[in-house]
Amino acid sequence: MNQRDDGNGGSDNKGLRSREWWDNRETPDMTALYLERYLNYGLTREELQSGRPIIGIAQTGSDLTPCNRHHRRLAERVKEGVRDAGGVALEFPVHPIQETGKRPTAALDRNLAYLGLVEVLYGYPLDGVVLTTGCDKTTPACLMAAATVDLPAVVLSGGPMLNGTYKGKLAGSGAVIWKARELYSAGLIDYEEFMDMAAASAPSEGHCNTMGTALSMNVLAEALGMSLPGSASIPAPYRERAQMAYRTGQASVAAVRNGIRPSRIITREACENAIVATSAIGGSSNCPVHLNAIARHAGVDLSIDDWESGHDVPLLVDCQPAGRFLGEDFHRAGGAPAVLKEALNAGRLHGAALTVNGRTLAENLGDIPDGDRRVIRAWNEPMQERAGFLVLRGNLFESSVLKTSAIDGAFRARYLSNAADPDAFEGRAIVFEGPEDYHARINDPALAIDEDCILVIRNCGPVGYPGSAEVVNMLPPDYLVRRGVTSLPCLGDGRQSGTSGSPSLLNASPEAAAGGGLALLRTGDRLRIDLGRRRADVLLSETELEDRRTAAKPEVPADQTPWQAIYRRSVGQLGSGACLEDAVDFMRIAQRFGVPRHSH
Ligand code: FES
Ligand code: MG
């Protein structure tokens, strides 16, 4: 690789990797080849050879990804910010990942988008990138890729939709679907009303307005230091969103000039900050999977057990599904900075962590006012004490997570009120082989499901589904729902929607289809869940389990696409981020390997 300064740019432009394409005087034939095609839509040679940082805009929005669709418009403001700061912006598409539209599950595509973005960031003349995030998996896919390549990168969230309302009440996206399911199941609404409720929860452009995976992951990105302060929660249609897009464009140029790469930001300390923030907002149970994946691609040593460090963090944010409000309220109340400030003042954040604007987290939070206490509580007057994640293991799996902020009073009273052992309960397992089996049999009277039961679903992990589906939050049978029993304890090797408030044991790893012990469970077995001891066990002897293990034949459905086949061969388990194991050794490739060899 030749790093040269031919006098065109200032000294701070010497290291721009884009110049290896566009201004390498030692290989004029290659330079000509690279330049001519980028001139053909009106860029000039002077611009491309002026030593301006070239900023990619990784565009995740499209007609197929409505949650991020407005990023196509926001990108225009990003470009203006880049240009005003002295850079040149080049927008390019990222493989679409729409949480609600992609079958069998959007989670299958997180690693595909990741792989594609790595190739683009590494293989094209880019010096830095703005990552347009929003819908659930778009955020981790972008961050994983930026961490792998280690180009200066700034996250721009698209922001939540405006608040939804239905018949005068707040209707949160996702959350309203779970509610409508209950009402439909109980015979209280018909098909038309079901559709109306769903539509009412999505009143504008933007991602989910609940504290689901999208908003949680963007708060997490801000807590990591990868977006500008205050970016995460600005609703998509607000003017501040477009203003943030402009500033993010400017910041991306500064990040290139100042050498602020993801490897300087995504550190162990930053990940610990992200865990505290996720816990305090009552964040999605998908966050452990995604942060652990980001950390692995950044080369940060973070395990699922580290999520326990946030268990004693109080729930500060009164947003659905753990509380009442929605994204607009959260934003007006102060958003992520107000939450981070509470945590910082409580001594729970590493304030010296660097953020993407070159300032530390503590510096960014210096003059942030207290949040509106209706929505963002003070640390010592929380909605709930100790509201973070529990990590449970047992004789059927090595790890699973439980979001304790989802445990409500009714659940506590029913399952966690045994005076002798208030943290433990037992139940009869009802085992489903997947969502189709669940839907076919949940109302089967022969199962005799009652409040003593624990609903279990398997074959829903990364290998089994494939991709790991959001199906563990299973609604009880209709006859129980009509009696007011709207949730039973659930357990599974899949995930659940971040918009669901169901207190489930999720992400059991290893999954049944990868040889995990959930494959051995049978309907009628007794399970014991002990939150105090962080255990979830089937009450069977080791001999019985060994006999079942010998007889077990894990079944994996046929691959339906080439990507499914490749994914299944390489994917790891949810507990370690469900990364492509073939990819995790590739880190900081732009720094380690310079630029790729010439194309011709
Ligand atoms: Fe895209 Fe919720 S479905 S953010
Ligand atoms: Mg989802």
C-alpha cells in the first residue's frame, strides 16, 4: 500500500484510504479506471482528488423496509452535512432487513446484511461511514460490520414512529398486537377490529414506538458511544431528526479526520455502559444477543454472564412493554441522555468512555437536565428495583435470559409468592415442536393446560428455525385467556419480540436442533425455575436424561435457500451472539490489511 502526499490535501488527509483508489500516481492506469466511472454521474476529478474524506451512507431503508424507509430522505441531509464539513458522501444499499416482513425471520438476515456490509466497507473507496439504523436487526448488523472493518463510523437512528392511539388510549406497535391477540382469543374483537388496532399503532414513518428491540438497540448504540448524544429517540417525523442527520454527516467527517474508529469506542467499558443502559430502560431481550455479537466482532471479551451485572439496575423508564408510555413521550422526557445521566450520577457508568464525537460520555452528559419524571424516573425512585436481566442455566441448557422488568405483579403473586422459597416455582411442561405445533395444539383439551403449566417451545433457535424466531411468548389457551389468565411461564430456544412483556425464559442455548437438552424434554415432565439460584431444571435423574439423550435424534428442517445452508453451517448459539463462527476471527480488517489488491 502506498501512502503518499502529493500536496493536494492537507496533512490530515494523508491517511485517507480512498486516495489509494482515486489519487495513486504510481498506478495511473488503475487510478483512471477507478475514477472514470465515479465521474459519470457528475462528480468531478477535482472533488475526488481533493483529499476530501469519502463518507459512505449505508442505506438500510427501502420500500421493503418501511421502518427505515425515511432514511432515503434523511440521507440527503446527511450528504449536506458531509459536504459542509468538507467530505464527499456516497450512498449505497444494505441488504434489507424488515422485522415484520421477512420470513422465516429477519434474524436470519442480520448476519447476511453484516457480511455484505463488511465487503462494501472494505472493498470500496470509503474513509468513513454513516450507519442508518432503526428496525431491529439493522442496528446490530451495521455495528457488527463497522466493528469488523474498523472504519470510522457514526450511527444515525431513523427514530420511532409517532405515538399510536386507539380509542383514546396509547397503542404501541407490537405491544398492541399481543393485546389484540388476547382480545381476539377471548372473542372480544373481530378480524376488522384486530386490523384497525394494528394500523392505529403505526401512525407515521419510523420504527416501533414501543421500547422494543429497535428503540432499545438505538439507545444501546448511543450508550456505546456510536451515535451523537440525543440521537436515539427523536421521532422520525420531527424536524430534529433531519437536523440530527445533518449533524451526523458533519460528525462522520470529523471522525475520519480525528481517527475515531469503532475499536476506540466499542471497548469492554462501553459494553458495560450499554448493559446498564439497556437494563434501565427495560430494554429488549434481543439486546443481549446483539450486543454480544457486536462485542465479538469488535474483539471485546463479553459473555452472556456479563448481563447479570445489570440485574441490580433499576427500571427508570415508564415505556411499553414494561410501562405505559411510548417513544415520543420518552424523547420529550429527555431520551437516552436523561437515562444515562441518572446512571452516571449513580456511579454505574464508565464516564471516561470515548464517544464518536471525540468527547467522553461524561462530557456529553455534562449539562443534560433531569428527565421528565413522569416518564424517566430518578435512580433512587425507580419504577422497579433490580430490573435488569437474569441469566439462568440448568440441566437442559447452558444459558437463557429472563427480562425481570417483564415480571409484573400478577405473575409475581401467582408464581413467586411461596413464603419458603419466594424465588422459585415448579410447573408441568407442555412441549411444542415449533410455532405451527403450538398453534395447532394450544387449545387441545387433552393437554389440560392450567396455571400449573410451563409452555415450552423448541426447534426455534438459529439452526432449528433457521435464524431463531420470536415465538417464545406463547399465549395460553383461549379458555384460560377468557378467565383472565393472559400469560403463563414460557421457555424456549427461540427469542421473543422486544415489544412483548411476557416473562419468558428465552434464547436457551444450545438449542434443541444443535444437540441442546431441550430436545429431551417431554410433555408432562416437571420443571423447576429458581430465579434466586439462577437455575431452570427438569426434575429428572441424570440416568433418565442420559437414556433420552442416547435415543434422541435432533431433526433439522431442510434448507430452503442457499443462504440458509451457509448460515446453518456457520452460525453459533444465541448465548454467544448467534454470530457466524467463520467470521469472528476477522477483526479490524482495514487496519490490519490496509486496502484490498487492485481489481484489474
Ligand atoms: Fe421494524 Fe419494529 S418492526 S422496528
Ligand atoms: Mg420482532
